Amino acid sequence: MRVAIVTLYPSDSNHIAGGIRMVSYNLVQALRSYPDLELHVVHCHSDIAEDRLERDGSVTLHFLGLSRRRLVPNLVTSVWRVRRLLRALAPDVVHAHVGQYAWAAVSARLPTVYTIHGVLAREREIYRGTLFDRWRYGLLAAYEERALPRVDRLVAISPYVRSAYAHVRGARWERIDNPVPQAFFDLRRQPEPGRLLFAGSITEIKDLLTLLRAVERLKADHPEVRLRIAGRSTSPDYARAVHAYVAEHNLEDQVAFVGLLDRAQLLDEYARCTALVLSSLQENAPMAVIEAMAAGAPVVATRVGGLPDLVVDGASGYLVPPGDAVALAERLSALLDDPVAAAQLGARGRDLALARFHSDQIALAYHDLYERLTRERE
């Protein structure tokens, strides 16, 4: 069975930036154990300097480059290029992880699975600061709206997706979680007092300014508090505002920007943090939360999007209102004050993660879906 996974995929598997890249990499590594699958991974992006083809056993990686200087927008060019490649590959199933590639697949008249990772309508409400953002999200939404009624299966990675896309008539849904590999479950926790971890991009949707205000409040009663910000900046203006806040409020001793980490470094951060904290304005099923749960680290996050489906408030972590630095500081303080309770929350989160998110379990669910879709098309 030939399956084309069209997605955002890491060109460097040791440094993976972004949730979709992490999900796609974890899924491909788990699917490669199925001898009946011929996997083709397609990644078309301006982070690729030039086209290249890589083969690794049953997996073929197609990296398609896009120019950083262009007359035609890359969102348009990428759809053309992906559609042309898919027609040449003629897969039994296309598995798309972003809306524009779902459209490329259905417009090529190929059987298509579309896993929805983000709710574009909600994200468009946040990214409205520049003309480019408004234009980009408008085009992304247009591609997705054209694809939604034509894909063979929609995959919801959280119940939140189903509710946000309830308007799509006649959709055939599957419910499959995001995958996390065994290495996170094998982690031996050694939390350090006061050490907090944020793992994700530095961008408006993550609302790091609220998190910094919470750290500022914690500083008085918890002088040992240290926030580790692990991730790249995808919004230069917002990143400047975050760095400026740290400087203006004398938080240099409390906040460390550690950048994009490799897998070993990230595992070490999960092992040593007292808690993972996520202050987002909008989320679906963020990998940082799923990884933290698998690693046994308690989570403090905002009650938005799909997060209530992941974090059981008071049992595996805490949920607070978005934009509420006071509530965020209070919940973090409770974990810093009671390491035993924090460990109990983390252990419960690990149990929940093991039951839902292990890569082998998720790969089996997708393999079964590919088989069913192939049989339907015979």
C-alpha cells in the first residue's frame, strides 16, 4: 500500500520545530515498522534550499524547495508543486496534515485523509496584526474550505476539532490522538526546585507576556523560580516585546531563552522541570503538553481549545483562564510549594498519556484507516 504523507516535516530530525513536524516525524517512525506500507513523505517549504530525495528503508522523503524571493506567493506555488508530485506518485492514500495540501490531494482526485491540527478560524482572530498575516490566513482558510467537503476522512486530534468544524456537512470523521514515542515514557524524573518549562514557539498565540507577568508575581515568594523558554521565534516583533519585558522588569535571573533544543536536550528539560507551563490563547492538542504528560511532568495550562481534553484539572495538572497571570501564578506556586502533590499529578498524567498517545497505538489507528479507505476505493 503506497501512502503519501504530505505535511510539514523536519529536514533535521534532531532539531524539530513546531507541533506538526513533531507529530509527522513520530508518526512516520512508528509506521515504518509495517512491511505492507510504502511511505512517501512530502515536505514543500521555503526552509528547503533546493529539491532533494532521500531514501531510508521503506520511507522516501521528498523535500521540495521554495524560493524566499518570489513573484507568485509560496502558498500558491507549493500547492501546484505538491499536486504535480502526487499525480506522479499515484499513491493509494494521501494523508495531509495542512489544509493547502489536502486541497492539492483532492484536486488531484486522490483518496485523501486530512488530519486537522489547528482551527484556522480561531487562529485568524489572533494573527491580525499585519497585512501579511491577514492575507496569509485568508488564503489558508480558502484552501481548507475548498478541501473540507471533498476529503474522504477528516481526523480530529481532539473533541474540540469536531465542535469547531461542526459546520462541515457530510464529513466522515475519525478520532485519533497525536503520537509520542517510548523515550518520553522511559524518562526518569529528577525535578529541580523552582524550575519551570515552556516548550513552544515564541509567538502571539502562546501569550508569553502573561506567563512573564506570572513569573514576576512568583518572584517575591519563590526567589528560586526559573523559567526555561525552549523554542524558536516565529514572530520577530512579538519576540522583541517578550525580551523587552524581561529586561524592563528585571527578570534576567528568572528567565532563560534556551532556543530550539534537540531530542536529548528536550528530554532533559522534561526530566528536570517542576512543571510544564503553557499560557496560550488558542491550542488544539499541543505536543508540549502530551510530551510532558508522557514524561510524568505536571502541566499548568490555559483552559482554551482542546486543552481540557488533555489536562484533567486537579488530577493531572491545572487549568486557568487565558490571560490571567494571577491565576497562573497561584497554580504554579501550589506546585512549587508541594513537590509530593506535583509528583502525584505528573504520575496521573503519565498514566493518561500511556493509555492514549503512545506512537505504536496511533500508528495502528492510522494504518487501519489507510486500509479501510483503500478497500472502499476498490
